[in-house]
Amino acid sequence: MKKYLFIVLFYLPLASCEPAGSDGPLPAHGPGGTYNLKSKPGAPGNPDNAFDYAGLVHNEVLYAYYADTILPATADAISGRVDSIAGLHPYFSGLPVTAHDLVPLGGIEHLSSNGAAGLASVLEGLPLSPQARNGFGLLAVEFLSKVDRGEDYDAIHGLITAYESQTLASPDHTAAEKELLLTATSIMRHSAHAKAKRPKKNTDPDWDWLTANIAGAALGAQYGKEHAVLTALKAGIMENADTGR
């Protein structure tokens, strides 16, 4: 918990009482324009989150990535493998391969090697109101502390879905802010589930560290849901592969 406290201390002064306004209802972003994920105890979904397909796709690509016994060992190769797998998924059909690296590889490597400091730098630059940035920063701290303590997944899932409910109901967040935040939280929920479902140590996927994954989700979400998934995967896999640590 201590290694994340500076994030809390940094963001608490940024809270403000000025509302950011609202841009209207949120669209759904699954295949065909809609997405309904039935939630049940122990499952990662939240059917109330219109952007929850991002988390589901994240884990589908994640498991496909770790399906091979021989995995890439460099940042460039990791990025290329993620892009290759994503290119076969219909979620990315509207995203040209040339746009997969909209978030520069160097920036992703920075996240993978700087842990909480990398996450703090992402939070500082997000296009959010002070209230939205502060709230997401506090969520990230509590989420990571629960993950580090090995708390039951249902408690982690409840933490995130409660935040999502508050975000959805808030009149102080714009539609663009809600999309960014809810895309990132979907990936957080599904990433934590991937970590929790590992049957024992040293079994694939090698998914222990989630700090860079969260930072990548938030960073990429600024450019769209596909970029949130790609950047989260690349940053998280690099962090877990020890390419930058």
C-alpha cells in the first residue's frame, strides 16, 4: 500500500467543486453496437458498463498471447505479437494496423519500468476534470492495494462496479470522461480476474503485476477503446516479462 500513497497525496489537492457538465447518454460499444455481459458471482463482467466489451477483448487477447510456450523477450517483439493477435480479432477490424502504435512504444516501455510513478504520470496528463482525475486516482490506489493483499476477487469486483455506478450517475462528468473512465475500469476488472483465476504459481498467463496494465488502459483510452486494450496489454505484458524492471 505504501508504494501507492504518493499517488493519493498528489491527487487529493486536485479535487474541485466545479461541475464539468454532461454531454448526454453513453453509447454502447460492443459488436453490432450493443454489448450485454451477464454477470454472476466470480465473473468479471458488469452489464451496466456500456464499454465492458473492452475488458472482455483484453482478456481474450491476453490468453491468446500466452498460449505459446515460447514468448517474446523484448518490448518490440511483445508489441508486435500483441498487434498480430489483435489484428485477427473483429474488435479491431476498424483500426488500421498502422494505427496500432498510436501510443509510442517508448511511452509504453516507460510505464512497464516505472510502476506507480508511471501510473502517476499518466493520471496527471489525462483529459479529465480535477474531480474525475482525483476519483480515478483514488480508485487505482485502492484497487492495487487490494490486489497486492490478495483480497478475494469478489471484493475487487465490487470496488470497481461501485465506482462505475457512481460514475454513470454523476452529472459532473462529461460523456467523453465517462467513456474513458469506464473503458479503463472494464480492463481493470477483467485484468484482476485473469490474475485471480490462475490455478497456481508459475502457470500461464504470467500475470502478477497490474500497475502498468492500469496505466496503459487509461493512457490508451484517451484515443479510443481499441487503443486502451492494446496499450494496457503491451504495458502489462512487458511489466510481467521483466523487460523494463
